[in-house]
Amino acid sequence: MSAGETANAKSMSIIVTKGSLDWAYPPFILATTAAAMGVDVTMFFTFYGLPLLLKKLDLQVTPLGNPAMKMPMMGMHMAMPNLVGMLPGVTAGATKMMKNLIAKKGVASIEDLREAAIESDVKMIACQMTMDLFEYKMEDMIEGPTLGGAATYMENALKADINLYI
Amino acid sequence: MSEQLLDAQGLNCPLPILKAKKALKDLPTGGTLRILATDPGSVADFQAFCRTTGNELLESKQDGKTYNFLIKRSA
């Protein structure tokens, strides 16, 4: 039974503003899980969250400016000094390390979660202003999202039981 | 009614829930789904999932590192 089939379904909206590999997880995990629990979900992709709708994802994570990012290594947790984090190749290395961990720990990929979100009828809105600002076209995006702006989001948010900004 | 089996061992949150939801959808009302998982968070998560969706959690037990759930599709 999909969320839309229940007349009294609860609803949730999520504003997705970040598009790095780590920050892409919370909105997609919550959206797919909520949909599985019968919640009508709307995701509004804006600013750096918008590229999460691109057909081909190339998500990266950087330790730069993030002292809380401590990767497990040989039984310890290792943070990276900013001075090292800014060197060429470190972002690529950190991304590779994170993706290896994700696979090893049985965590879904963002591609899979996004696919699951679409399958479970999560409504996706691409922010029109951001599309224009960063020069993206709808044909760059996956099938499914509709184009909308703040008023479209607000109409959803005013009716929703839960509104999140991530 | 025969019982369906979902092996979600080695999968992390939220995959066991997403796969369980998918499997439940294909069951007739009253049908049961057995789920094997290794994610310790799944114990609380399947309880919450069932309370929220109205499906019945008939069993929740642990066998070594494996968690074993039995859900009846009621909703």
C-alpha cells in the first residue's frame, strides 16, 4: 500500500539544501523510511541539494573544516588536519574511503535510496530558481521531479505534519 | 498460509525496513513475513514500524548475532 492510498496519511516535507556524500543521507533515509511507514513525503531540492537530482551522481565528502569527521582506522578514529585536507587528492581519497565503508557496512548507496524514494512515490520538487542560478536543465535530471518554487513548497509545508530543513 | 522469508542480514538502516515494506506489500492480508537481520537498531525499528503501520509484530527474538522477526500483514 503506497502512502497515497491512505486518505488520512500523515505527511512530511523536507528541504534538501546539501549535496555532499554525507549530507545526502539524512533526507533520503528519512524520506524512504517515512514512505515505507505510510507517510506522504515531499522533498524540495534547493541550492547544493539540487544536484542530487542529476542523472549521474558524483558525490564527494571532504574532511576540510569538519573536525567531527573521524574515520575508523586500525581500531582508532582519525581526523584530518585542515592543512592536509586542502591538499589536492585528499577529497577524492576521503570520498573513496567513505564509499568503501558504506559498502562494507551494508549501508545503501544514495543512488539506491533515491531509486527507492521514487519507487515509493516520494514527491520531488526541483527548485526553479536554483536551476536557473546554476544553469541546470530538466533534461539533466532524473525522471520524476517537477519544477517549483517557494510557494509550491509552502503549500506542501502548511499541510504537512513534519517539516524538515536539512 | 505460507510464510515468506526476507534475509536482510548484513544490511544497515534503513534497508531492512524498506525491504520488509516491499515484501509485505506483496503478501495477502493475514500473510506473514519472517525477517532475518543483523542490524541491532532493527529491534526498535521493527517495533516502531509495526506500531505505526498497523501490521502485527508476532515475534522478535535474537539468535546469536541474528535478529529474527515475524510480522503479520494486517494493514
